[in-house]
Amino acid sequence: MGENVLTIVVPCYNEEEVLPETTKELGQILNDLIDKKKIAPNSKLLFVNDGSKDKTWKIISSYSEKYDYVTGIKFTRNYGHQNALLAGMSLAVKYSDMIITIDADLQDDVNAIYKMVDKFIEGYDVVYGVRNSRDTDSFFKKHTALMYYGLMKKMGVNLIPDSADYRLLSKRATEALLGYKERNLFLRGMVPLVGYKSTKVYYPRKERYAGTSKYPLKKMIHFALDGITSFSIAPIHLIMSMGLIVMLISIVLMIYTIVEKIEGHIVPGWTSLMISIWFLGGVQLISVSVIGEYIGKVFTEVKHRPRFNIECENYSKKMDKRLED
């Protein structure tokens, strides 16, 4: 049991304000678990600097020299939160028996890590961190989130409600996840696909410790659309249904127009004509944009560009040194 190597992967983008406290709290968790002999002494924190423009990497480098358990990866530029998580897991899976991913902002309760590790020891390969309430959310965010989970469920996408990217994966579950090669990443939908034994731990979500949210409304909408179009073709089916409905309406209007003409009624027609043109034009634009979204994803996938480029990292060096010792 003491040989269970844990790596905690923490994506960072402009997190200089919160990093000192994040390192302190996660470091205490690691040391406590090591003292209890639940994880191996060479367990690590792995910060992934996702092209930060502030002093994030400087702080990570400083802590790496000061603390043996702190390591870091530096991207050549910003590749996004999901790619940062994947980069950390790709590196950590070579040395770790379990990997926990958590954001740097300390909104997710770090004490849930104790429960996650216990569940891993019990034999679970995937442990989801699930918030037990949305009291810290605004009215808008709370209700749009509920609508989104409901929509995804109807589209056949297997998401864990109220679970973000705070989770534990075993070595084999991580290897299975890394076998999915798509560039359009939506890890919340991908993790349930690995199919290993899973469970949940519940925790209260807190306010952000410091700094500003890296997911404003625009990014949240884009992320939600990514989730829908990466895992379901239901929008294309919806377009087909809309097309059939519009066609039926057009047939009814055509019959109505012919009847009115035969009966000699004068129908000005200007209003109905303009409404029809605008309505059909809107439907066509929406349809083209949705289909274009799917074509765009195919375009991204077939290029097979790297998901990220690493400028430097010291995780492997520290792990290899420990193994040699």
C-alpha cells in the first residue's frame, strides 16, 4: 500500500496570486498521506504552466528548487485547460499508480483527496469529485448548468452531473484515456468512456481563493458547445427535423394560397412573404453553421497537429533520480 505513487496534476494559467496557498495546502495533503503510508514518499505535485503571462512559472520553478515534491511543466504557449490536464497525465502516467487532477484556484475542496485515495485503495480506478451543492453559483450559472446536463443526457452523452475535472484515475484508467486521440478534447465526456470501476466522493465547492476566473461566459459557452459537438450528432438530426417541419409549413401555406386565389380573395402577401424569407434564411444560416462546426472539427482532427509543445519540465528528472536512489 505504501508503494502507491500519487501525482497531483494542477493546470495553471496566470495563477501567481493563488499558487503559494495552493502549494501549501496540497503539499500538506501529500505529506499527511505519506506519513499515513497511504501513498509512496516520491509522490509529487505537477504544475502545468499553460502559457501564463504573469509570474506563474517563476513561482513554480522557485518552489521546485525549495520542495522536492513540487515539479512543473512549461508549455511554449497557451494550449488550453484540457490540453494542460492531458499533458500532466501523459507525463505522470509513466511513474504513477494514481493521478488526481485539480484546478489551482482552490474552489475544489482539497480534503476530498483523502477520500479519493481511500477509494483507490478499495479498488476503484476512477473516482469523481462531485460538488454537493451549487450554493456558490449565481442564479444564471446554476440554472444554465442544470439545463446543460439535462440536454447532454437527452443527447446520449454520459456526463457525471456537478463533476468537473476534479477526479482520480488509476494508471490503467489513465492509459486507456490517453488512447483516445481526438484533438477536440472534452475530458468530462471522455473519462466515463474508459469503463473501469468508478465511484464518487462529494464535497462542498468554495469561492475562488484569489485571482479571477479563467472561464468567463464566452469560454463557458464555447466549452459547452465543444462538449455537445464532440460527443453527439443530435444537432444534425435536429436540423433534419427542422427542415421537415419547415417543408410541411410551406406545403400548408402553398395550399392555403391556392385556395385563396381560387376563391378570389385578394391577399396582399407582403407580410407573409417577408416573414417566410426571414424565417427560412435564419433556419438556413443556423443549419450551415452547425454543419460547419462538425466540418471544422473534422478539419482539426485530420491535420494531426500536436496537442501541446513542452518547453521544459523537471518532473521526469526528479522521478528518475528518486528511482535511482
